[in-house]
Amino acid sequence: MVENRASADELRVLLYLACRDAPASARESTAALIIAADDQRLSQREIAEAVALLSGEAQQGQTMRSGKDTEQTVVGGLETVQEWAKLQPEPIRAAVEALVPQLERDHQYRLAEAASRRTHVTKLVGLIAGCIVSTALIAAAVAVSQETPWLAALLAVPSVLSLVFLFVLPRTDALLSRKARDSVRTVRGSSERSMDVDYRAYRNRRKRHDKWERRYRRERPREARRQEREQRK
């Protein structure tokens, strides 16, 4: 084992890199796992199992392996680890420092994608539940319409309103929000144009003022000399 072995944080980063389908980063990360084995008290076979199983799950879409497939995967990972363990730790650490920003960007992208997926599922579940409840209320209103019209009206009106809220208002809100963005953009553009006009007017006034000031500074010594000559006379 060499000195300056990888820390626990570097080991976690490299474990993540090992499950990515990138040959160059996988080679460097697996070599760093070998370097970190002494600090983490991991055997070579345990590292091979971790790298091989993580790589297998990443390639198979997070599917679990068992039995003969797992043994073959571990053997293949062990052979790969033994081949890649010859690298030195210095280029591995440089590669880790260069890849950490990319890992953070990937993590933020996955978080945003998961949040968007959760929002979509929530909206879809609410839409389906609202449709089912509204349909049931309308069916109940139709069933009791001949006997108790007031109960039918009481059941039908909220159902119709809920359907309007589910299907009509979202589109209207999107249209209104688009118009609001357009109006804000228009107002901002007009204000920027007016500010530009005011700035040009101020700049022209400033130029005229500077011109007259330079002229006054040039003519002032002449006027002073003329007054001195008149006083001498």
C-alpha cells in the first residue's frame, strides 16, 4: 500500500464513479478503491463485489443479481480490480477533484428531476381522484333527480364546478400567466427604452456643459491678462 490513501469521502465519491458507465473514470476510481482498502479495512474481494454489483445494477437498470450471475460478476470485477490496481494515487486524486463539480451537477439534476416527477404524480393523482368523485356525484344526482330535485342540484353543482376547476382553470391560469409575463416584459422594455432616452439626453447636456467649461477655462487667462493691462494703463 502507498501512503496518502483516500479518505472516506473520496471512497464514497469513487464508489459512485465506479457504478457509472465510463471506462476512464471507472479505471481510476477502482484503483483508488484499492488504495483506500487499508484505511477502510476492506478486502480486495469486498471491493470487487461492491464495484461489480454497483456496475451491474447501473447497467441492468437497478435489477438485483443472485446466484451464478452474482458470482460471475464478482469474479469479473475482481479481475478488473487486479488489473486496474497498478495505477498511482496522484492522477486518481486529480481526477476526483476534477470530477466532483460534475458529480454535484448530476446530483442537482437528479434532485430536480425527482421533484418534477413527484409534482407530476401528485397532479395526476389529484386529477384522477377529482374525476372519479365528480363522476360519482353526477351519477348520484342523475339517479335522485326525479324524486328529489333539490338533492340532485346539490350534488350536481359542486361536481360541475370541480370539473371546471380541473379542466378549464389550469388552461386559463396558464394563459393568464403567459399574458402577465408578456405584459411585464413589455413594461420592462418600455422602461428601459425611456431610461435610455433620458440617459442620452443627460449625456448630451453633459457634453455641452463640458464644452462650455473647457472654453471658459481657455478664455479666462486671456481675460485676466487683458484686465491687468488695463490696470497698468
